[in-house]
Amino acid sequence: MDDREKVMDLATAIERYVTDGSSIAFGGMGGRDPEAAAREIVRQGTTGLTVLDDARTTLLDIMVGAGCVDEYVGSWVGTSLISQGHNIRNAVENDVPHHLEMRDVSNFGSSLMFLAGAMDLPFVPTRSMLDTDIPTYNDDLEVIEDPLGSGDPLVLVPPARPDVAVIHVQRCDPMGNAQILGNVVNDHLKARAAEHTIVTCEELVPTEEIQRRPEFTRIPFYTVDAVVEVPFGSHPWHCYGQYYADLPFYREYGLRSQDYDEFCEWLDEWICPHEEYLEKVGTDRLATLEHMERTINGASPVEGADE
């Protein structure tokens, strides 16, 4: 693929790589979440998705409530800090809008899923989850005796190989070299484990800028299929060095998602093209979030890049 062909708009990237029935992993964790990409998935009406992940917050709750997701494999779900994941609970307990199948792993186990996928291994052994009932209820996990003779039990964690990973970063070049400031979480593993990777970024920059601070490049170009410039692509979550979390916004989401009819009204209001979404949020509010991030964390997107 010509490197220039990787740069596209968000609607095109989602339409091309996130199809009905796909398995998908999202980057970030309570920050740098690819919220704009998830809203675009909802906007396009994609269904039958399996989400393979670690801890997943608001974007999963929105997608579940919109009927996009059939199954979740991961360690934790909710909207964090403010509220429960009301749509997730409603889908599991009441089949609204339809049933959500859940397969649990531990936090460490979810990381090992992507490690195994990134390394193209059939499994990774661990002692994590041995003293829990997670292996009892997750048939994908197998408990064996150490084959090298210690007699200790081990849990075999199979690989996560999602059809597509969607990861939001601070900076990326047209080739797909993606730079992350702050917590990388499992994003470097997800990009390598996935068949296809979409990188959304706050800023599209020349490759020469990436080369000036290569230590921030967590995802290399050869793992990336699509690059999309999406300013405020994590809103209402924070993006370190860029903007602070819009806590009032997702507090309102938490309150409105308690009732499914009210949630559907929220969808009608907020599921729209990203540019329109930002207009609804308002430039003054977004500028305030940027100011809060500079005040609280005092970091530029790639600190020292302009030196």
C-alpha cells in the first residue's frame, strides 16, 4: 500500500475496516479512548461486533446500548468515576436492546491475550486467575499442570487476534508511525495482534517530526492500515497533553443512560459526524478543557519536540 493511501477520513476508515460481525479492540483506558471512532461505528449502524479488550468504558456502553455489540471479552466495563455502565448491565440482565455475552479475564489476563496475539503464540501461561472462578466460566481458558515438572497449576491464556484495532494517539505521520505520550496501556500489543489497525490522531505531522523524538513512537507504520486526523477524538475522556476530561459531559451521559428511552434520545442528539459533534460541544468548552490540561499536567503533546 502506498503510504499516502493510509490517510483518510473517519467515515471511510470505519466503513472499510469495521464490518458487521468483526472482532475489534480499542486503545486507551479511561483516557485516549477512541470515542469519535466508536460514535462513527454507531452512526454507520454496524452490528454483530465482538469487542476484545482490557478495561472499557463509555464507548462500549454506547455501542452496546445502540445494539452494535454481541459479545465482550475483557476484564472490566463501566463508565468509570461517575456512573455504572447502565446499557451493559441492561443488555446482560434484561436483553435490552439484545443480549450481551460476557467472557471474563483478569486485568493481567487481558494483557496476556494481546501479548500472545502480538507474538503469534497459541497461548501464554500464567498463575493469574488460579484462585478465582474465572477459568470455570470462561471456556477459552485452560488450567494445566506445569509440563516441566514443578507440579504447579498454570492457566493458559489464548491469543486475542482482533480483526481490527482502533487506537487514538497524540501524533501520527502519514505512514502510520504513531506517538503516544503517557500511559501506553496495551496499545502497542493490540496493533501487532490485529489483522488491521486504524490510528486516529490529534495531529497529523510530517515523518521528520516523528523522527526528531522517535522514543515516543509506540506503534510502527508497518502495523497500521489507516491514519485519520481527529482532533478531540477522545472527548469526553482526556487525552494527556491535549485536553482534560469533560466530567460534566459524561456525568450527564451516566444519568441519561439509566433509562433506555432517555439514552435513545441521547443517541439522537450526539451520534453525528465528528465535526458536527464538536460544534455541539462548543469551542469555548473545548478551549477550557485544553486550558485545564495545560494547568493540571503542564505537558505539550510531545514535550520538547520543538526544541
